[in-house]
Amino acid sequence: MTHPGGALTRAPRTPRARRYLLCRPTHFAVEYAINPWMREDADVDTALALRQWEDLVRAYRDHGHTVETVRPAPGLPDMVFAANSAVVVGGRAFGSLFHAPQRRPESHEYEIWFKGAGYDLHRPESPCEGEGDLVPVGRYLLAGTGFRTTRDAHAEVQEFFGRPVISLQLTDPYFYHLDTALFVLDDDLPADGLPADGTSTGGNGAGDAGGAALAYYPEAFSPGSREVLRQLFPDAVLATRDDALAFGLNSVSDGRHVFVAPRATHLIDQLTARGYVPVPVDLSEFHKAGGGIKCCTQELRP
């Protein structure tokens, strides 16, 4: 099917029920500056932040997803960004070692939750910030570096999960985590994962001319990393800088519904043209700390 603008669509797309871990923003504030979005004198409307977070939880549940929560700890204003706590694949959790010392105590709080939930948890030896920089796609893991997570951590992740890791160099400090510059639209990839040569699989994954498994902002990456993404995902949705600055790429998809920042209007139009169903959720108060929908959402993959 061809959209009037020329973009190819695939319909219908099928959502898959997900299980998410979130942290209530009881102690959310901007108390320090560790990325370009943060200002120590930022005026955070805590009541509005709570309402926005509750809207996100409601949106997930309304679309059939399970939401679990971890207890927020006082003195940890960024603990609300649950995605940074770990990456979970196959029921195993690779934990976090935050780059910024202000955030390092968060790891302990999340470790308590993961161990209590029965997860096999690995503590990284090198700085690593969970799903902030580690994105599972099929049998691969896309891994960001440049600002927070180190390449040494990429090697640790590969050893722990036994999955090929594709390192991607981030170059723009406004997109300091991979999940601010890229997100997975559809992880229902063929069993063989991504094609090694970037050719069409004829299925729902990378190289499929009928859809895109990924959305990203090319200018957030080094030239070599852009070329890697282009070869692996030739039909990906390419976001504009305005989309990215609106936290449009800090989105969560269940394969059909895309929970997305409402100000990312061009991205929303592209998603609709591709057969996805955007679900706008405003998390503007969290943008003051450099986070959005995905930052607040840890996916617990079975």
C-alpha cells in the first residue's frame, strides 16, 4: 500500500502485550546538571509531573500492557528514569553503573527490585546505563557510546547475553543516550535477526520495504555509525532535529501503538503513514531533566 506522499505502509500491524517497570516520580526534581537539558534552577511542577506520569501508566494499561513499579527512594530525583537501571533480555538483567556519581545509588535500589523478582542480575564493571544505551533488536543489541556507556560495557553485555552487539557512536550532547536518538518500532523480526548485508528479508524486520523496524535521527551519530544504521535499516523512519529535540525518539512501541511525545508532529505523521498508531503522551516536565517516555520505561522482556 502506498501513502499519498509516497511512503509505503503495512497494515494491519499487530501489537504485542508488554511488561514494563516504572518508578513513581515522588522525589523527581532537577537538583544538578549532567546533560544539556538540565538547569539546577529549573522550576519543576511536581504535581504536573505526577499527573503526566500517571497518564503514561494509564496509556500503557489501556492498551493491554502490564505495569509494575519500583519503590522510589528519597534523595534520588532521577530514579524515575527506570530505563537507565538495566536492560532485560530473556528474563536476565544486565544492571547499571552510572557515569554520574549523583545517580550511582539508583543501581542499588533497582538491584533490590530485580533480585526480589527473581532475575539473574549482572553488575557491570564499566559505566553502563541500561536501556538508555542498550536497545535489543531481534537477536542483536544496538549499543550507544560517547557520553555515558563505555565500549568496555558493550563487551560485557555481549558476554552476558551471548548476543551480537553493534556499537554506535553518539556525537551530539543533546542526545547523550541512545534512547534519545533511536527507538525500535517493531521487534517482531525474523528468527535469523538482521540480515548481515542489509538486504530485504521480506518479513517485518530490517530491510523490509513494507515497513521499518527502527526510527532514528541520523545527525546524532558519527558518520560511520550512520552508515551502519543505513545498511541494517534501509527503510527506517528518519526523524528531523525538531522531532528529536521534542523527545520524539524517546518513544515506546508495542509493534502497533507508539507512545510518543505530542510535539514530534513530523514523526507522528511518518508513523501514521507507515501504519502505526501514535498515542501522544505529554511528559514535558521530565524533559527538564533530559528524559521522556522511554526514559521512564524499563521493558521486562521474558
